[in-house]
Amino acid sequence: MTTSDETELRDLLDTARITRVFDSYFRALDEKQFDLSRFERIFTSDAKVVRPNGVAMTGPETIAHSHADSFTRFEGSQHLLTGHHVEIDGDTATLRANMVAIHLWKDMPAGASMLDRSFTAGGVITAELLRTPDGWRIAQVANRILWRTGYSGNIAQTR
């Protein structure tokens, strides 16, 4: 195997690990798994999450607590991520992915139409990741919403 093949294999392995960490964040949201140990396996100690409205949360504990509070208003959610584009530069990486997120409001009549009991948003997620002794961790992630449909009247501006 040539040195360039070894480099390519290492980059492919890193890309898979980066994508897995990134996707595990959105899986935690959808499964409402907000325990601190999980978020410490996903984020660096000083990680920042920037919500679509510009509000930022810093650190795994604050991020986990904020999401736990925010997601209590949903019966369920599903984040669909695609088109992961990863660029690696040594021990840092950037990631860009397209996202469609569906959120079902809690306490809405089961017979209500999906437009009345949910909202769907599409956008772009960008992230910066760092290689740590324990593996890749998210240092920053931001969500830029491009479109939204459905009932979003319950969305607080600070969430």
C-alpha cells in the first residue's frame, strides 16, 4: 500500500468517525436522550451550539439542559441529515450537511391535521470538530433554517 493510499484510508476512517459523532447528536435529540455523559461524548468541554435564532449555548451540560427543556414541548421529532461534506485539516474538521427536521407538538388533538400539530423546517447545519484523545468531538455547531412549514406559533424566540 502506498503512502497516499494510507493517507486516503486514514481520512476515510476519520470522515466516518466525524459523521458518526455528528449524527449521534441529532439522534440524542430525536430520542430525547439528554444525559450529560452522552453529551460529553459528543461535544468538547467548551463547545458551542448556535440555534437558528442566534442564541448560543456553551458546554455539554448547558447544551444538554437547554435541549431537554426545549424538547419537552414536542411529542417527537425526527432530524433527517444528508449530504455530509467533511473537510479534515490535521486535528480539526469542518462538516456541512443538509437537514429536514419534523417536530410534533405535544398536547395537540390526535385528529388534528399534520399542518396543525407539527412543523417542518429545512436548512443547513455546519459544524467544527476537534480530534481529542477520546476521539472526535463537536466544538461548534450552527443551524441555518432556509424554510419552514406547518404550525410554528408555539416556538419561543429564545429557544
